[in-house]
Amino acid sequence: MSSPDARRHHPVVAAHRAGRAGNIQLRIADAITKFAGSMTFVYLHAVGFALWMLFVETNPWPTLTLVVSLEAIFLSTFVMIGQNRQAEFQQAKADHDFVEQELELKTNTELTRAIHTMTAELHRRLLTTPEEQ
């Protein structure tokens, strides 16, 4: 029985993972995006904001507003990086799948022609009399 890690992946997935593993900037962006999209991120922010509002600044929390605005700018940038990465991945996968489907269509066409030729030959042989052969 094979482990889940030993499963075969789509060639584009494997190439995508290998390419990202070799680039430190992409790995950092992936890690930030993964963390920012987690419930841990939400809980830490909820606690951090509550503590800030209760103990650090008084109403209307001008520094907290600045920090949150700057964080939103950076997080939206990471969202766009993730979307661009996903679009590139989907395009590479679609290109690969197109090539594979074209090869499969060519093979199926060749097989269909071969079957047609064999069927026609068999039909010809069955219709000819022993004297004609």
C-alpha cells in the first residue's frame, strides 16, 4: 500500500511545486498567504485589536487605524500575488492538458483508421468466394 505522499501528481503540479520550492521569495509569499488565510490569523488579530483598544490607546485609536490600513494594503497585495500565481498555474495546466488531449486525439484517429482498414479487409475477404482468392 502506498503512502499519500507517493501519489502521482499532474506533471504541471509537480513542476509548479518544484519551481516554487527553489525561490525563497515565492516560499515567503506562500507562507504569508497561507497564514493570512487561516483562522489563527483571525483569532490573533481579534485578540490583538481588543488588547490594543483596551490598554494601548484611547478612543478613536489613531495608531491602530494606521496599522490596520497598512496591513490591509500588504494583505491585498498578497491576495493579488496568490491570484496571479493561481492564474499562471491554471494556464500551465490547461496548456499541458491541451497537448495531451491533442496527442490522444491523434492516437484515437490512427486507431480508428487502422480498425477501418482491417474491417474493410475482413469484409472483402468474407465476401470473396474461395475460387476468387
